[in-house]
Amino acid sequence: MPLIQVKSSVSQPEKAKVESLLTSLSANLAKHIGKPESYVMTAFESDVPMTFGGTFDPVCYVEIKSVGNMTSSQTKSMSEDFCRHISEKLDVPTNRIYIEFADAQGYMWGWNKSTFG
């Protein structure tokens, strides 16, 4: 049910680098949210035409979604952690990374022929 999706203007990194990024994001999201990693989904999309501040310099947009209620302290901690981590892995400055946090009601999230609500 937790999802972290990264979209970036950077060119496609090598497969091992992407896999390393996604596995670390998965483990960290599970830790931050306090849910089993077996439910965490990660996604990465590169080469997305994007601007930030009117320039085409490297940029990332990250979506983090979860069933439940993320607290302000959780989102602040996740922003710090994920901005730093993504910046290190993709060479995107932290001030060019936006993160959108979204809580979902259980009945609005489907899985395994049912929903979580």
C-alpha cells in the first residue's frame, strides 16, 4: 500500500544503480511509515521532460502515497531522508526535488481483488 514513485529528467542510469535506488527507497519507506516492506511498491521513470525554476537542469518529482495518516514529523523526516538519498544517487540537487505526500483512505486503494477498507 505504501508507494514511492520517482520521476526525473536525468538520463536513464545503469540498471544496477536504479535497482539499488529502488530497493533502498523501499526499505526506508517501510521504516518511515511503519508498515511491512512486503506491501511497499517503488517506481522510477527517467528522461521525463521537466523544468524547475524555468530551467532544464536535473530535477525530480517524487510521490509518496500510503493508506493511513502520515504525520508532519513523518513527512519532514521522509523529505530529509529521500531528498538526500535521491540527490546522492541521481546527482540532482536537493533544492530541485519536490515531494508530494498523499494519504489514501483504505477503500480507495485496491489490491489482490479487494481494497484496504
